[in-house]
Amino acid sequence: MGFHLRHFHATGLTHELSLLLSLLPSFSRLHSLNIYENPLRYDDQVMTTGIFPFIRSLALSRAILASYPALSAFLSRFPVLKTLTLDRISFDSQEDLL
């Protein structure tokens, strides 16, 4: 089964996002994936397995990206990636930066 979806944007989802992302291998023509304000973690099975060969544009929350200890390993899952966009992040104090 395949879908012809080209752009996928998810904001503020939690459990629903995991269900939708499990369908990513079916989105064979997906070119743009935007995930903001969603609590994805490095150990989330969907984002740590598989290669996404058609995604050229990826947008993530900085907080999500910070949870990935090996950025290059994560980005290698997107071999044709041309654009990586990060949303803004705010810190409550200087200690948050450390």
C-alpha cells in the first residue's frame, strides 16, 4: 500500500504522531516532513529504524534534535536531505544552556 502524500506537518501531537509516523514507509513520495512541539525521543522506534529515501526537507523542534546523541547517524537516514529547519527554542535561565 502506498500513499502519494508529498508534505507532512505535525504540531503538538503526542500519541497520534507515533501512529502516523508508523505509516512513513508507505509515504513513498513524501518530500517534506515537519515535526514541531512533539515529544519524539532518540529511542522512538519509528525515527530510529528505516531509511527515508525521498525526504528532501526536514523540520524539527530543537528540543527533539537535542535528544538525538548522534546527529550524523540520525541525518544519515535521510540520504537526499537538502534542507534542515529547526524551530526556535527558549531557555528559562543560563543554567538551561549548560
